[in-house]
Amino acid sequence: MKRQIFYIDYPQEHQGDALHAYQCKFCKIDTVKINGLLENHLPNCIYRTEKEKTITE
């Protein structure tokens, strides 16, 4: 798989009681902070590590 500009296919979950606030299901980083960038997930995030294994530049 070639590197993409944005990665938005990660599992998300509600963040607290906020109606429109979501976070990555695995690393719990706010989706606004992730901003579609793989490197904005935590380095040990399951989504990030699995996705990085599939990327060929």
C-alpha cells in the first residue's frame, strides 16, 4: 500500500460527554489532534503500528 496523505479509517469512539467529540479507540487521542495524520497517533497505537506495517514507499 502506498503512503496516503490522510488516514481516517481508524476506529473512533465518543470522548466523554461531548456530543461531537471523538477519539481513536486505541490510543485515545482526540480526532481533532490527529487531524488525519498517522504520525499524530501515539507511537504505540495499534492502528498506527499495523498501518505502518502495510505502507510501502
